[in-house]
Amino acid sequence: MERTIIRILRIMGLIIFIAIVSFPFYWMIVSSFKSLSEILLKPANLGLDIRKIDFHAYYEVLFEHGFLRYISNSVYVSIVTVVLSVTLATVGGYAVTRLRFRGQKIMSYSILLIYMFPAIVLVIPLYVMFSRVGLRDSINLLILVYLAQTLPVALYMLRSYFQTLPPEMEQAGLIDGCSRLGVIWRIVIPLSAPALASVALYTFMIAWNEFLFAFMFLDTPEKFTLSRGVVQLAGSVHLSKQLVMAASVMVTIPILILFLFFERRLVQGLTAGAMKG
Amino acid sequence: MNMASLTLKAITKRFGKVMALSCVDLHVDDGEFCVLLGPSGCGKSTLLNIIAGLILQDEGIVMLDGKSVDRLSPRERDVAMVFQSYALYPHMTVAQNLGFGLRMRGVPKPTIQERVLESTHLLGIEDLLDRKPRELSGGQRQRVAMGRALVRRPRLFLLDEPLSNLDARLRASVRLELKQLHRKIQSTIVYVTHDQVEAMTLGDKVVVMRNGKVHQIDQPETIYARPANTFVARFIGSPEMNLCQGRLLQKDGRSHFQGAGFSLDLGGLKPNVGEDEVEVGIRPEDIVIGQSATALRGKVEMISNIGSEKYLHVDLGDVSLTVRAPKEAIFQPGQIILLTIDPDRLHIFHEGLRI
């Protein structure tokens, strides 16, 4: 009896939770498919008439408000950040786990130190600094900032994962004739695929969604990233809700798809069977 | 095969303040099976890693065929190692695992294939080639790990407790196979174990180690018959050797041992330490049960029957001795028996060292 009640309560709780989380999503998607007149006539209408689905908002956002450009900017920034961050974190994470060098302990523990400073504290001095040097308003600068922002966590995640890899396997690799880099490339990286995938996903999400630095550092509309573009759109004179919604969908969907695609790989462990057992 | 001799000179290694190895000297001949034996934490695995080049020694020289390899990386030393945990590459099939070392050394593909087949044939694992390590049993993984070393045809094999993760029955059979394999390929092997049975049955030469020091290097027979000190005496042999504290006395030109509760005429033995504290040791199988002129009286405390023979724990007053008895013999706890000890079978230690 008591169990059934708990079970029912749990299911109800889940339903309520899901409803709270998904409602804004739902509204966003539904609104993006409506025409302006429909939104203005029936603002509280939550339903969507399938026959009246209107892709016009997407067309307008993509081709008239420059979102094609913003998307390619965001893709470029995110992918470069992911590649650099994963590469550097792999090499760095490996170094602090396996190699012994002076200052290794301090290095290893101070990785997360940067997270003691909220972004808003950093953004103003960085703004001033980059303005002086004349680096502001550049996409590559944004990559640099995102790298600094994601690298600590990426390093931390990979370090934790590398620590779980049995060192004997790498020793076997060294004896079998690999160099250090060979061991990383042929043994550590294939075995760390799940960890690398989560780091890549994490980095991509940060770079794709980041707004504060993009807002502060980018001035020229041609250089805007997606999130910056959405704000630009939302703040423009003719406020058309469906356009903002369509733009928001474009920001959200790629991340959602990526997450669903990668999620399955994240959980797969690869080391099973290497050691005694 | 192109095997090498191995020479270690005064190898010393510290981990922080802990002395992991101090001044280890060792020579292993071409084709010799050398076993490093010792309790866990004695430094034997560290020594193996130093030979492989995975750890660098603080002092001392590692030589292969008389040439120092201290400046060479593990790859250049051309040794193969079998790890206790096997350390197979989980993302590769058995065939890829076996061929990896050759591939890394740029051996042409047909040769790799040929050698992989040859070694799988030798180990009887031909039908596992396409499997991943996680699909193998413990025994099969162990064979693959052996195969990975064999394929390479290295100058030296290093084996780090390769049998310790197998169950007891499998361990005995793999041990025999290992011995046959060694006879077949005549390889130089350094084998680490804490199991004295493995050491005694496999080794041409056994190195007994403790706390980073070598206590004795000899053939297994010699180690058993003439242990160099009390540690080796206790460590080798099961059940362990009886060791009794006592004093050496001279009476009428003959040496006597006066222990707690009993004394022994040492007969013709003339230890050159004068009258001093000593320990005498006698193996359980060297004590004869029965009447004689010098027999000692003792009371049977406990009997351990292991099937092939029995061990009696006999109380001699203040000391207790373990005595081997044939399996047919019948004894009762509490029974008084007579024990005869042949002085020639005694091991006498002065300040821990054999005299």
C-alpha cells in the first residue's frame, strides 16, 4: 500500500517536473511556427493548428536577419573551441596524471582555480585589456576566451578519467615499442572515447550558448554568434515574437540533438576486459 | 632465438624516504630461468620495472649482454613483459594485441601474421584471434598476455606474477606449460613471484629478496638445503623450518646446543663461534620419530593431516616443533613420542646468518 502511494507520488512528481521544464520549450517551438497575426490575435493560444504551420519566421530569420551568418559563426567558434580544448586537455590531463615533474601537484590542483572568479568579474578587465591591445571585436578572440573558460573543467574531467586507466596498459605499450605520444594516441585516446565525448559535448555547449563575452566583445554584426544574434533580434525595433522564437529554436535544437546523439556513448565503458577479472 | 644475458650492478632505488632496493647485484645467464622470490613489498616488482626501463634506478647499472642499457628507453631495450594484471589492450582483438609490438617496430604485415599464428599455435589459442579481451576467460587472457611477449622474440622476458590471478588448478597446469615452453624456446626469463612453489619448480636460479635486499641467490635445491640466513630458512619450505633460540656450549671437546627445555649433542659439528647465542633450524621432514640414544621426549599437541602426509605439532616443554610423519602413522593428541634429530641435518645460524 505504502509502496504504491510512493510510486504514484513519484510518477506525479516526475510529470509535474517534466511539465515545468518542457513548457517553455513547447511554447517556443509552437510560437515559432505561427504567423505574427495569429500570435497577436490569440496570444494565449497554446495549441498549434497543423494545417497552419508557417515556416516564414525561419526563412525571415535566416535570410533577412543574418542568422545564416550567425550560425556559421557559432559553428566555427564552437568547433574550433572543441578541437583545441579537447586536444590541450588530453595532453595536459595526461601530463598531470602520469608524468612526474616539478610543480605537478600544484598544477594539478590549481586547475580549477579560475572557477573562483565569476565571469562578470573577468569580463570588464578583459574588455579594457583587449580594447587597449586592439583585439576586441574578433571571433578568434572569443575562441581564446572560451578556451580559457572550458579548459579547466575539461582538464579536470580528463584527469579524473585518466586516473582510472590502469598504468600497466601504458607500460605494456611502452615496452611494445610506443613512444609517450604513441601511447597517448594508440592506447589512452581510444580507451578514453567516452570521456573525450563528454568533454567535447561540454565544451561545445559552453561555446555555443555563451552570451556574456560575445555580447561584450563583439560589435560588428557580421561577427555575431547565435546567442548574440538572438539578443540583437529581440532588442530590435519591430518586435516580432515568432522571429525570436524561431531564432531560439535554432540555438537550442543543435545542442539537443548533439546531446541525444552523444549521450549513449558517454555511458559506454571501454576498459572492460583489459585487466584480470 | 636471440636471447641475452642480464647483469645488474648495485641497483639502488628510493621512493621518497623508503629504500625500495639497496645494492642489488644479479647475473642471469643466456637462457636461464631466474625467479625473484619474496614477500609482497620486497622490491621485486620494482626491480623488474627497472630492468624493463619503466622506472629509472637511482644508482647502479643494468646490462644486457654486458652492455649498459641505462640510457635506452623500454622500446630500445627490446625486452617483453607479462604483467600480473595482463594489461591487454581492451580495444583491440587478440590478433591485434599480439601483433601490436611488431607493428610498432615496423615489421612487415605478412611476417606479423606468420609470427602471431606461430605463437598462438604454441599456446593453443588459435581460435581466439578475433575476440576482444573482455570475451576471454582469465586463463585465456593469461595466454594472450604470454603470447604478446612471445611474438616479439625479445632478448629478455620479464614476468610479473603471471599466474597469481589464476585459480589453483589452472595455476599448476600453466606452471608446467611454462616450464616446457622455457625448455622449448631456451629464453632468458626473469620471473617475479611470492609463491615458493613456483620459484622452486620453475627457477634455474632463485633470488630471495626482502625489504629491497637480496638475501640469497642460488639454485632452488641449494636454497632449500642451505638457506643463507634465518629469513630464507623460514620463507622457503612448507610447513616452515623449526627454529629454536639457544646457546652453544662446549662440553668435553664436543659442541652442544642448549635450548629452552632441551639440549642437543651437535656431534662432529664444530661451529667456530665459541659459546654464544645461536638459532638452530631443522626441517619437519628431517626429524625422525622413534627411539635412539639421543632421543628427545615430546607431547603431541595437534595433528595436521594433509593427505599425502601428516604434520605433528610436538611440545618439548618450552618450544614446539613441527614434525613430518607418514600418512599411515597413527597418533593421538596428548601422546608422548620420542624424536631423534640428526646433527648433520641441522642448520645453525649465528646473528641470523648461517654458520
